[in-house]
Amino acid sequence: MPPSILFCPNKDCANHRHAPGSGWYRPYGWYRTKAYGKVRRHACRSCGTSFSRRTFKLSYYLHLTIGFREILYRLAACSGLRALAREYGVTDKVISNRIGRLARQAIGVTAGLRPWQGRSEPLAADGFESFIRSQYSPNNVHHLIGSDSQYVYASDLAHLRRKGRMTERQKLKRECLERLAPIPPGEIRRSFERICCGIGDLPWAQDGVVLHTDEKKEYRTALAALRSLEGKITHVTTSSRVPRTFDNPLWPVNYYDRELRKDQASQVRETTRQSREANNSMERMYAYAGYHNYFKPFRIKERDSRSHAEAAGFAAERVQSFRERFFRDRFFYTKVSFNASEWLVWLRAYHTPFTQAAGAGIPGYLTCRPRRSRSLPRAA
């Protein structure tokens, strides 16, 4: 539990960014819950928003106490959503909600740590091929990885048209689907632009960054269009036909791809547990990236127990401080600075091909909207 209430949760309140010490909120009654018992409520003297200490907890708005740490570690051990739901006796939507919260915790930690990186390193970027719902909606998940540390700096999704050999019946089905919801061209380039824009937020980007990719023309086009990064990035290409051995500059991306294939149930090749919704898929990606960056040992066989974040140059004490908050304190997006890819995941803004519009049904707590007023007793 936080030692004190430090700010108003209403993002439009003057006490949200910088609360004026003590006395800015007042008692506002109590309420009872089956999960947490009797809970004290408070109200901001400036805007009138009511809240409790649980407003600042990761378990905010939840009525079932399920361990977040256990879910993250089981997710990283290739457990599927329905397997986790059966184990905890809940629905798969409950598990998906917890994973979404863990994904936003991973985003909050990554964004909060970003200004404190102590050293630079070369970067590698490439696409991880997968699909959502069916083979008719393939995609590339671009990853930006530290060459020395294998730290995951950013991930972004790009939808593609189905390619490769198809029967006439399959071609006809693809045409019918694309007439209903065509895949816009240039997704690869735009996705790569987004993760490259995140490079400019790194504290050492001003000194120059070496970026390794394969020879895909969309990558060169994207970098040429980013005037803000002109002169800051040295783009080095390597043929995708060169074996991805340890000496290959693109090895870090392949290493992380392998980790995803073996640790994520929805990414195992030829699986019946494929992703069915784009935002849920990316939330699982970011939740796993949080596990990989901050909890997984850097080198298990060599008994190097540092996290990948520490190997990337973040101070061990600072990483430990954020790691303690990971399963406890709720991150508010107004308190940290996100890049474009992180915003898309936080706001669930990705579109799932051939389904509903992006961003549908965003919970109010994601954007710090105040809760509806309740008839709570006022304290004297």
C-alpha cells in the first residue's frame, strides 16, 4: 500500500501533477467490499473527485483477488488463457483483463526508466511473423532490441495481406474478406516509423545510434522520411539470407523471436491457440516484454542473474525500485512519457482485421476519467 496519497487521480485537476503537500483532500465516508472489506474514501478539495487508496493500486476496479505475479510467470511459461482460467476458476475475460493491466505496468516501467539509461548500445530491429484469427490476417510485430543486452525497447504491430501459394478457393475467400475490410498499404513502413520515432526518446540518441536491420526497402523509406532523426541514426543492413548466428548483427532479434515462440502459447507454430484480437495480442507481447526485461535472468547458463534492464545500463537500485512497484502500484499515463507504439497498446487502438473498430470499449481507468458520483456520506 502506498505510504500516502500523493496526487489527485483526476487528470484535469490542478492537484494531479503536483499536489500541494498535505490537506488537499478530505474524508468522504466509507464503502464495503467482499474482496477487501471496509475501505476509506477521500475527496479532492479542488475538483471534488472521490477516491480511495485502492485507486492507486494495480487491483483498482477488481473484485477478485488473483495474484498478478503468478499470472505473469505462467503466461511466460506458455500457459494459454483458458488454461489459466480453468486453474483459477474464472472466465478467460478475467485473465485477459489481468494481462492487460500487466501490459500497462510493463509500459509504465519502461517509460519511467527510459530517461535513466546509463550507457548506449547498438540496436537491432526486425519483424516477427504471426497471424490473428486466421491465416487470412497475417501480421508483423516489429521489435526494437538492444544488441548487447537483448533489452526490448519497443514493439509495434503491422497488418499484412495473406501471401504465398493459395488455391483458387482461398484466393476467392481473401478477395471477399478484403472487399469488406481492405488492409491499407504501407503498414510495414508506418509500423517501423513508429518504433524508430521511439529511438529519439532515448537519452543517448543525440550522440548517434547504430541501427541494424535487414535489407527490406520499407525500412530505408521509413528512415529517410524521419527528418527528426536525420544524422542521429547510422543504418546498417544485413542480408536476411545470412545465417542468424551469434556473430550476425540481427541475432538479438532472432533470439527474442525464439523466446516468444517457446514461451507464448499464442505464438507457437501451427498452434490451435492463436491470437484472436489485435489489442489482446499486443498486451500479451508487452506483458511478456516486461517479464523478459525486468524479471528474467540475463544469462542462465553463465549464472548471470542481472536482468536485461541492468545489462542495458539501468542502475540495479532503480530497476529494483520499479520492479517492486510492478505488481503493486498503478501507473498513470499522465506521470510518464510514452512513445507512439506504447500509446497504441495503452489505449487499445489497434484494429483487428475483419472485426470491430479499434479502441472500442476503453475502460475509464485507462484515461484517468473520474468515476461517476456515488451517494456516499459526507464526513463532518
